[in-house]
Amino acid sequence: MKKTLSLLAGLAAIILTGCSGNDKAPKTLLPNISGKAGEVFVVIEKDYWQGKPGNDLREVLAADCPHLPQREPLYTLVNVSPAGFGKLFKVHRNIILYNVDPQVQKSGIVFKTDVWAAPQCVIQISAPTADSADVIFTKNADLVVSALEQAERDRVISNTMHYEERSLANQVLEFLGDGTMHFPNGYSLKKKTDDFIWIGDEKQFTNQGVFIYKYPVEGNDPFTEEKIIAKRNEVLQNNVPGMFEGTYMITSDFDTPSVKFVKYKGRTFAETRGLWEVHNDYMGGPFVSHSFYSKDGKSIIVLECFVYAPKYDKRQYLRQVESLLYSFGWKE
């Protein structure tokens, strides 16, 4: 947990430093970003891309996305040579720019936003040699991933706030009393009880859903994997039936869930990732949950998202709905 918190603090400091540069145009004058969600342009010489710097970068950013039912890379990477990095490419949503030049006097990594377009994430690595640039990336790999994830997440939240289904935020506020989250058009209320809400966006071949539930704090250390999953299975068995009698959503034991602690905007929560399935049926997919104490400390609140998309890759569907969990905030 200490490592996670220190990484986030370091990222915030670097982003503030990077945003102070003079090469940013006023945001209102910038064009909109281009490119697909989850895509990153890597501006680096082809020889370096095919050598160790490129291999080490791919090992991190093109690694398998955790806790998905099939293999999908964390990000889709596109190599662009520095000579070919023209106006068309400069408006891409995510750019990692390698500045490898013997004349570089100050080596390091800088995180910037909205340099050539908005909302844009630009990460520049400067070093006199390819080997030293590779060392800089390797040492800051966790920060690079965090910056890209935050940028993708912020775009989803911003779009949500522009096209919000406001009645759902009120439903959540009424349910929790002192906190709410936000949903874009297309989502609707599926179920609401005294201790459980189900909000989802169901289309012909995809289903993105959010569960919000709460339960009393019992005993010490309620955020172990065993306790989180046991309570999850209990709540979903009682509230999320399958298509046939005797079927219901549970946690799949095909993939062991992972739990880590995250601090985001002053709120600490246990993030759980894993796979769900329907007991006595063949449906399944990925889920992510955030578990944290209520303001009075008497209850555990869980915000959970899941995806069902049997015909499609699930990385981006999960990233979209997971971002909605980060829109949660306490009532001021």
C-alpha cells in the first residue's frame, strides 16, 4: 500500500512540473485529440524501437491486461519515427516521445497535458543515449502506466459529465445518503433495494453494469481477499439472478482475484480485480470493485463494475465502465 501511495504522489508532482512548460497553447485553441481509446503513439527511431528500449517498453505497456478471460494488451502501441512525427500525429491522444540526442544536457522524464491537442497526454523521455533513455523509462514505468490510465479515465469521466443521465446520480445519492457517482446516457436503473443498486447499459451484444452495495463492518481487517469475495458472492447470489432457475452471478475460481490499496483524491479503497461467472450457466467476464468505509465508519461501501461482451475484446469496455467508479465523490 505504501508503494502505491508513493507512486501516486510522485506522479502528481511530475505532472505538475510537466504542465508548467511554455510549449502549451491555450486549451480553447487546441484541436480535439485523434486516435482510438487505449492507443499510444511511441515516437522513437526504428532501430531503438526494435532494440532493447522498444522491447522494455512493450514488456510494460503491451503486457497482458490482468484478469481478462482472453489475452489482450494493456495498450495498443504504434511506432512513429521522429522524422515522420508531423502535424497529423501530434494531435494523437497519447504520445510517448523519446528525445535521444548526444546534446541532451538534462536527462529525465516529463509528463505534460494538452500540448498539441486536448485532452492529450504527452510523456517525454530525454537522454543522450538510447541506453540511458531505456533506464529512465524502466525506473518510471509505473508512473508512465499511471499517467496513461489517468488520462484515459479522465476522458471517460469528462464525456460522462457532458452527457450525464442525471437521475441516476440522484438515485445513488438517495441510496448512500452522503456520496454519489455519475453515469452517461444509455445507463438505466435495473434494481434498487435498501442495500443494493444495479445500474447498467445493456445492448444487443454487450452489457456494462455497475453494482453499488453496502453492509455492516464485522470484525477486523474487512478488506482481505477472502472477506471481500465471500461478501461479494453472498450479495450477488441474492441480487443478480441468471437467465434460468438456480443460476446467479458469483466470482469465478478460474482466476484468483487480486486486491490492492489505492488512494485517489483523498479517498483510500481496496481495489479487487477478477472474473465473474454465472453459477450453473456459461456466462462470464471481468469485474473490478472498490471497497471502502462509509463516512461514519460503520459500513463498507462497494462500487463494482462488470462487463459481458462474448463477441468482442473486453479491455476497452472494462476501462470505460471502470472509469465511472472514479467519478464517485462524497457530498460536500
